[in-house]
Amino acid sequence: MTITIEDLLLSLPLVSSEEMLAGMSFIKRVIVILDSNILSLLVTPIGEDWPEDQKLFTEVYQCTEWFYRLLARGAFLTSSDLCDYEVRREVKACKN
């Protein structure tokens, strides 16, 4: 799926000039474009048999927590088709 600049701009909330002049707050939307490195960390399982302190310091765990914090704040997360393909290819290669 290809995301264009127009798609990104259309996903942002609209604020009328009256609202801005009246001093009403509006939501600032963050757009995050994920590359294949981040996507691969997000799909990597954390070992169930690992000690809890080891889980907390892994790059996989920290990346997953960062991802969920962004989602909780309402960030718009996207990635390119090429990154999606690369990660799926690697996951498939690891299973074989």
C-alpha cells in the first residue's frame, strides 16, 4: 500500500480558524513511518522462558513498548510496501 502526501494530510484533523481564534485546543497528530528494522523488531517474539529482567532490557521489548505508547497517544503509524515485503520474506525464511 502506497501512502501519498495527500493521504497523510487528509488524515490530520481539521481545525477551523474560529476555533483557533477562540483559543480552543486541537489535537496534534504525529505521523510515524516505520522502516523494516522496526517492523522486524515488532514481529520478533520475546522468549516466554526468559527472566523478567532480561525481557525488560531487550531491544524487542523496548521497541514494542515504544510502539504501544505511540498508539496510545493517537499517532498515525504507517510503513511502505517494500518494508512489509522484506519483513514477510525474512519471517518466511526463518520458518523454513
